[in-house]
Amino acid sequence: MNDAAAAILKLDLKGKIRWLIALRWLAAAGLAVVITGTRFLLAVPLPLLPLYSGNLFLILYNGICYLHNRRLRLQLNTRGWIDKAHRLANIQIFLDLLLLTYLIAFSGGLENPFLFYYIFHMIISSILLTNRSAYLQATFASLLFAMLIAADTGGVLPHHVLGPASAPPTVNLSVLAGRWLAFSSTLYIAVYLTTTIVNKLRQHERELERTNRLLAEQDQMKSQYVLIVSHDIQSSLSAIESCLQTVLHGFTGTIGEKTRDMVQRANLRARHLMKFVRDLLDVSRMRARNELVKEPVNLEQVMENQIEMFRRPCEERGIALRFENHCGGVSIQANSYSMEQLFNNLLSNALRYTPDGGRIRVSLDASPERGEVEVSVADSGIGIDPQSLPRIFDDFYRAGNARQFTESGTGLGLAIVKKIVELHGGTIRVLSEAGTGSTFVFTLKRSIPCPEGKAALH
């Protein structure tokens, strides 16, 4: 079993054992209600002391299982954890079957309708345990049922009636043997059917896990390929742009106005293409490596530096740019270049899609209870229509109104933003409606708490 499959199995086992313990707490409460209601409301003469004692035993051993499971969860990454988890599950089902037999023996024996709970436990054991363990539990339940028949018909235990017409079962060996055979075969059939279904599901899970791993490897290979190709294209574009700049600056001699106009157009196209290739390089690089070198970064300083870069372009178009700092100085573990790129892309987007005379607001807030900082970039631009919102972070995607508003844009900026946030362990969401602007909100883990009461507006 590879590491990924083992990790999936561990998580599955951990959840199912926790579910089994939680289910047993409900069973203890339900059992107390059933015993009390049957005895006092239905006036069935049940022996309360043995039954309540059994329920108390259920609570006690479930409490022990709960504590042991808590300790086991802390050892999730240790060697032999799966064997320990299976052992705990086996012990729980073993005790459940013993207690079920005990409770039935003191509440009508073979006439007790809760005999079907043996089958319920077989299904649980088939889901939780290995095939071998599930069949062993079925064998154990079959033996317990045989003992219950012997005790109920042989006078080993007193027969506790469930109603006025209830009486000890007649000792007819053929009937009792047939009943035991039918019961035992039902248990084994239940185990067979359940394990068959569970095995198929587990096989499908393994195949899906293998397919996902192959897809991830292929995606990484694709990113490596795009990285190499984009790097080569960038080198060629840089050379082209350098040649065009040389011509435009007159280093090759005087050129006519018509020629200058054509060269300027070519230079502009080369610049746009260079921006596209750089974005493609950034996306491919992050996906190929899937990690960033991090260090303590002053988030406030990074934000202020990026905002200052956009002050003049905003002023030229009459756009009000405002920075609201409700946190003060805050340090996070981050990659400084990626943080600059993150804010640059969000501010570029806000500026590109906000009409002249609009506004852009950047805010920094703290969330002390979660140890996070929350950053939002809001604009009064063209917004995003509801159909485009689910795809806004996809590679190369641009909403219809964005394409109509401006031709510039690679469709990679927000994909880069999302990847940077995820590589820093954060989350990002967008709030927007067409025609009313957009607000991008993301959270990051902070390493140094924000000073209390410090806020600034720029």
C-alpha cells in the first residue's frame, strides 16, 4: 500500500471509529428510554437491575473506547496505526455482540424483536474491518446465538416474558436447529453482500486515487513543459522588443512618421505578448514547484508600496484610491515577490475595469480569534455577471463584459492571485454584481499579532 492510499485509509478508519462511538452514545440513551418505557408505560415485567446494569456497562466501555480513540488519533502518523485502529474496532464490535446477547437474554430471549440487531452489527463490522475479521465476527455472533438458544430453552437462565401470552419456547431440537441455521446463514450472507460492496467501493477509491495521482503528475509535466517553452519565448520577445526600442530611439537612423507608427504598434503588441508570457511563466512555475520560499514579510509595507505605484495612474483617470489599515503593522510568513505580485494583479484588475472617476478601496483587517489577517480590494467598476463568477479564477478566462470593456488582459491574473493565496495557506472569494463593482477578499495566516487599536487611512 502506497503512502497516499494509506493516508486515505487512515482518514476513513478514523472517521468510522468516531462515528461508531458516537452511535453507541445514542444507543445508550435509546436503550435507557426503551427499558424504562417498556417496564413502566407498557407494564412489561422486565428485570430492571440486569438491564440497567448492562446499559451502565455500555456507557462505561464506550467511555473507555472514546478515550482510547482520542489517544489513537494523536498517533495518526505513527507506524502500525492502521493495525491499532482495526484492533480497537474489533474489540468494540466484540463487546457490542456480547452485550446485545446479554440484554436479549434478560428481555424475552428468542422472542425479543431486537435479534435483528445482530445483522446490523455484521454490516458495521463488514464496513469497518477486514474481510477475515468480519467473517470471524459473524462466527462469534452465530456461537452467541447458539448459546442464547441453549440458555433460553435449557433453563440456564430464567425466561423473562414480554407479554401476557409470552411463554418459554418449546424444546424442539429440529425447530431450534432450523432457527439457528437460518439465523447464522443470514449473518454470513449479510457479511458477504456487505464486504462485496465495500470491496468494490474500496477498489474504485484506489483506482480514483491512482488516476488522480497520474493526472497530478501529468499536470506537473505539462507545467514544466510550458515553463521551458515560455522561457524560450520570453527570451525571443525580449530581443524583439530591444530591437524595436533601438529603432524607435533613432539609434539606427532617422525613420519616417509612417514607419515610426508601425514600429510603435509592433512594440505595443510585443509588450502585451511579453506580459502574457510572463503571466504564463508565473503560473507554470508555481504549479511545477507547488511551493514557495517564505520569510517574515511586513504586509502593510508591501501593500503601501504597491498602492503608491498605482497612485499616479489613478489620479490621471480621476479614480480615488484609498487604503484603510485597521490592523497596523503585521508580519506574515510569505514570499515577498509573490505578495507584491498578488497586490499588483488585484490593483491592476481594479484599475483596468473601473471607469474614469470611480474609486478603489484597499483594506487590511485582523481576525484575532482565527490568527488571520483579512485583505480586501474593492472597486466601483463594471462588476462580474453571475454566470461568470464560478469561472473567474480559471486560466485564460475573461468575463464577457470584461472583453467588451477592454481588449487588454491575459485572463491569467486572477488565476495567479488564487494560486499565490493557496500556496500561503489562505482562501479567497469574490463578491460582485454586474455594474456595481467587485470586491476580492482573501485571508492569510499572520505570524505576529496586530497591535491593538492601531489603524490608519491613506
